[in-house]
Amino acid sequence: MPKKVPSISEAEWEVMTVLWENAPLTANEVISSLQEQKDWKPKTVRTLLDRLAYKQVISVNKDQRVYTFYPNYAQDDCQHAEAQSFIQRIYGGTLKSMLVQFIEDDSLSEEEINELRSILDKKPSENDSGKKSSE
């Protein structure tokens, strides 16, 4: 089972997105990439990198003259952890409640609903696989 992914802020997500796309990167490369999208000062980005390193979401390669940063978690792992946190906070941990709300609010197109049906049809039930469906 993968280790628990630490919670990261919205700003930290921005830094992680850059690292997931191009790691390893130096702090200056991260700053340069983010300055194309955000109006952030270099010190802000360095603070975010420090926070992510402190939380052990990223690591720093100190073997070279210039330090490089790289993610310790795959983007999918972080997205899954964030989705679980959201469902827990907003919907009391019940995915069904969230899906019902989206379907009832007409937020899903017919194509999206059909795609969900297809995914659910392919998913084995608890009894079929011997495992819980959340695993």
C-alpha cells in the first residue's frame, strides 16, 4: 500500500504541476516556468519549494553544484488523495452523494453519463473479486 500523501495547498499544486511535467528542475527553472503563468516573486516559489520539501512531497538532489527538485509522489497518487479528502470533507465520505448531486444538477452530459455507466459495468463487485471496491 502506498504511503499517505501529505495535504498540499493550491499554490503548492501549481509548483507540483511544473515538477510533474519536467522534473528534475532547479529552483530557477521552477520559478521561470511559474512566472509565465503566475505573478509570483521568486521568493514565493522558493518558499513553496521549501514547504513541499519539508512535507516530503518533493526531494532535493544535493549531489550537484545546483540543487534540483523532483516529486516523491506520482500525480495520480496526489489527485486520488485530494479527491478522497474532498469527498470526506464535503460529502461525508460518500462518493454516491457527490455523483447523485452532479447527475441531478444536470452537470453531466449524456455522453459522460454513458461513460460512467460503462466504467461501473466493468468494475467488479466486492463479491466477484473478494476485495473491497475501494482497494
